[in-house]
Amino acid sequence: MGEELLTLLPSLMGLAWALTGSRADSEELVQSAVASAIPRWERIDSPRQYLRRTMINLHRDSLRRRLIVAEDLQPSIDQGLHQRVQEDHGERVSSRIDVDAALARLPAMTRTVLILRFVEDLTSTQIGRTLGQPPGTIRRIIHQGVKALRQDSRLFLDPDTTIPESGSF
């Protein structure tokens, strides 16, 4: 278990960071997922897929909890998100800030699907299996998400930056 888990940690941390946008939150997300998997580790057929799914579920749960609290605090949340993006990333990677902010404006499911597709490099079939959705639904979500990112006037990409065409997933 230990060696297998060590080989999975870098990709799990990458996914967690892409989902949360924060190192501390991503470490907590991975830790929670691993802690829930340890008691059943020997019965898990595909630890990578199991941990990925667990992390997505835990992240969704945390978003739901925040949403309930956030309904009354929406202006301060918007300001806090803007401040967090600036503080966490600063001046070092301004294009990453733009992309993170654009992703934050997308619905949670769309953001999750795009992260699994373009960060984790999963196929629509693998994403569908992970999220319990048909591949056609996943392809539609990817298409709509990429289209939304292309149309986001606040996302300023370098002329050399390309977002894959909808047929390339």
C-alpha cells in the first residue's frame, strides 16, 4: 500500500490543487481521501480512480457547505476569491491567475470535468466512469466549458496560447 500510494501522491496533489486552487486545501483534500481509503485499501481494485472519485466527492461536499454559508455573504466571498487569487499567485504567473479566475466562474461540474480532461488527461469515457455520467454528457460539458472559456472577456490569453478545439477530446 505505501509504495503504491507514494507513486499516486504527485498526481493526486495536482488534481487537488487544480480543484481547490490552494496548497493547504489541496493537502487537506488528499489527506481526507487517503484517510477514507485506508480501511478498505485491500478491497479497492483501482486506487487511482477510487481516490480521484473520493477527492471529487469531498470537494463537492465542501463546495455545497460553503454555498449554504455563502448565500448571505456573496459580496465578501467574491472579494475574498479575488484577494486569494492575487495573494496565492502574485505577480509570478499572471496568465495562471486569469485561467484560475475563469475556471472559478464556471459551474463546479464543468470545472471538475475540464480539470479531469486537461490536467489529468483523462478521456471522456474515463471521466464519465469517474463521475457516473455517460461519455456524451461529458463531451457536452467539455464543449460548453471550453466555449465559455473562449468567450470569457476577462480571460486574456497570449496569442500563442491555444485551447483545444471541441473535437479533440
